[in-house]
Amino acid sequence: MSVFSSLALGISAVVLVMAMIYGAVSDLGRFTIPNWVPLLAVAAFFVAAWAAGLDVQQIAVSLGIGLSCLTVGIAAFALGVFGGGDIKLFAAGAVWTGWSAFAPYVMAVAVAGGILSLILLLFRHLPLGSRLARVDWVGALHRPTEPVPYGVAIATGTVVSLPRSPVMAVLIGG
């Protein structure tokens, strides 16, 4: 692998991680994930796939996984199970997994989501001090009627499973 390809792949991975962190923070603070975040993650995948030398079939599988997640996610959104931003962020993370890392990705997101939900449940049952209550996003996060900012779990699962992705296997392996 050339120095240029390694650099492009590394920068793409950093862009993905930064986009996921931004999405998580945005979801935590405003319960929204801007549309540009998953779009940037998918765009970074294309650069990474090119730099890693993935063939058309590997790229098609990754895109198929992402589109499948988006399709199932739209149904979950229609049922009110997940927010639209969460669905798009999950699908964007899934594009990076390829088939080989998809199951670890789903498991990492599920475990992170379970931990996040338990922490949030406990937090929402504790009294909130007056100083914290004046911080808008903390007060909103404390309200039991607000949703779980699942973008935090999706970002965590993406970052945890990233080393197993086909594009990162190229960087790590050689």
C-alpha cells in the first residue's frame, strides 16, 4: 500500500470517527443528528474503499448492508421505535462494516445502547440539582418523556467495530 493510500485511508477513518462523535454529541444535546453527518460518513467510506483497493463486489456488499439497514430502519421509524437520525447514522456505520464485521457492529451498538439506556434510566430517577437543571440539554436529558439519544450508542458501536471492517483490515494488515 502506498503512503498516499495509507494516508487517505487513515484520514477517512478519522473523518468517520469525528462525524460519529459529532452525531453522538448532537443527539445527546438536542436529540437530533444532522443529515450531513451520515452523508459525510458514507462519503468517507468511498474514499477509504478506494484507498484500500476494495473491489466493486466488496463495495456493493457494504452499500447493500447500509441500504438494508436503512430500509429496516424506515419501518422502525414508522413504528416510532427509532428516530430518523438514528436510522441514518446506523446505516452509515453499517456501510463501513462489510459483511465480516456486521454482526460485531450490531452487537456493539446493542450493548452500548443497553448500557446507555440503563444509565439514562438511573439518571432520570435521581433528583437533578438546581445548577444542572438550568443547563438546557441536561434538563431535557433528565426528563423521562424525552427519547434515548441512541446516536451515542451507534457512534460507540461504530468506533468499537471499526478495526474489524474490511477497509481497516487493509490498513492494519499492511
